[in-house]
Amino acid sequence: MRIRTTSTTARCLLTLGAATAFALGGAALPATAAPAAPAATSSQSAHADPRALAAITSLATERLALADKVAAAKYGTDAPIDDPAREKVILDDVAERSAGLGIDPAFAQAVFRDQIEANKVVQRGLYARWDAHPEQRPTERPDLAKEVRPQLDRITTQLLDALREVAPTRASAACGPLLTAAALRDAHARGFDALHLKGLAQALPSVCAS
């Protein structure tokens, strides 16, 4: 999943920055490999917490990286990429737990729905890649129940806690730019390729309020 060339890295990060900023209503960031968080004005920073937003993007990128294992577990089997019954269980659980944490359930469900769709973006892309290039197909099949889902469950708990912390930041004018900067740093650190950057852009639009 490492990016192969420096030029590709720059182009992909710029694409993510533009796509995420557009979705969030923020300004696009410069195409740098590991951008620093933009300096916020006093009016922007009054209710913006970069650490809370960085926690969101860190967990979103970690969750998205697991899409590779999910795809490897399902590829070549009857297990579908789209699993409405499983998705409903996750979203119902998120709604119930978020209410207990004082988080707007609709907000939490929207963010987790984005996480699910982002995961499917990567899975579909990997399926297409493996169909076209059989030599790149995974050689091992991870155990979804024992290996992957416990990690996803842990991230769910941590992400709910992060959403509670980010609530005061959502309406800030700095939310979009700060979120984009954090996403770019995390994507660069994980070496996301174009497919995973596309998934990450899908994972973030509901974090900041329009």
C-alpha cells in the first residue's frame, strides 16, 4: 500500500486535499508531502481543537487501512462487499452508544456511514486491481471474525470517544482546513495510494458541520 513515486505522492495528496476541502467547505491546501496545520486566525481558533480533529483522522486512516484485510478475507468467496444487515447492526449500535455518550446519534451515524462507504470504495478498487493483475492477489485470507472485526470494534469505541471531543469544533470555520491538514499528514504517514486517498476523502465529509 506504499506510494511508489514522489510525484504520485504529491498528486494524490493534492487530490485528497482538494476533494476533502470541497466536501467540507474548506479551502484546498497546498500540495506538500507532509503539510503542517494551517495557522488559524483568532476568530477561527476560538472553538477549533486540532488535536480532536487529528484523533478523528488517525482513526479513520487506521480503519481504512483495514479495508485491505477485509477485501482479502472476502475476495473469491460468496461474502458480499455490500452487507446491509451487518451495516445496520453497526449503525444501530453506534446510535445507541452515542446517545449514552452525549453525542448526537444522527451525527455519529453519519460519520460511521461514511466510514463504511469509504471501506467499500477501497474493497471495490482492490477487487478490480486483483482481477486485472492476478499476481497481486493476496496470498493469505485473514479471519474476519477473529482478526479483523475485533480491530474494527476497538476503533469504533475510540472513534465514538473522539466524536464526543470534536463536537465543539464542528461548527468552527477552521474545522475543514484543520481536518484536511490532519488527513493529509496521516495519509502521508501511512503511504496511502490513490485508491486509499479516494476512500479517505469519502470517510471525512460528515465530521465538520456545513
